[in-house]
Amino acid sequence: MSYLTQRPADKGKVLTLALQETLFVVAWTALAGALFLPLTRLWMFSMLPAALIAIHFLTA
């Protein structure tokens, strides 16, 4: 379709699409947060020894 033959977008459709996209992103973010929250503490405690080892070898 040529740019010159396009019609302006309907505001209702644009708002509906924006709301759907926003809810999609929020839902996937919530799902990812629920799945990875139990691993957060494990990740934090595993980063501390890694940081200490890296500091040891970088300063030696």
C-alpha cells in the first residue's frame, strides 16, 4: 500500500493495541519475576565468591 493512500489510524484501535502490548509486557515480566525470584538469593551469594576470586587474581 502506498503511503499516499493510507488513512489515519483510528484512535480506539491505537489505544486498544497500546493497552494490549502493555499488558503483554507486564504479564511476561511478572512471570519471569515469579520464576527467577527464588534464584535471586542463590545468584547473589554465588557472585560474592566470584568477585573475591576475581579481585584476588587481579591484584596479585
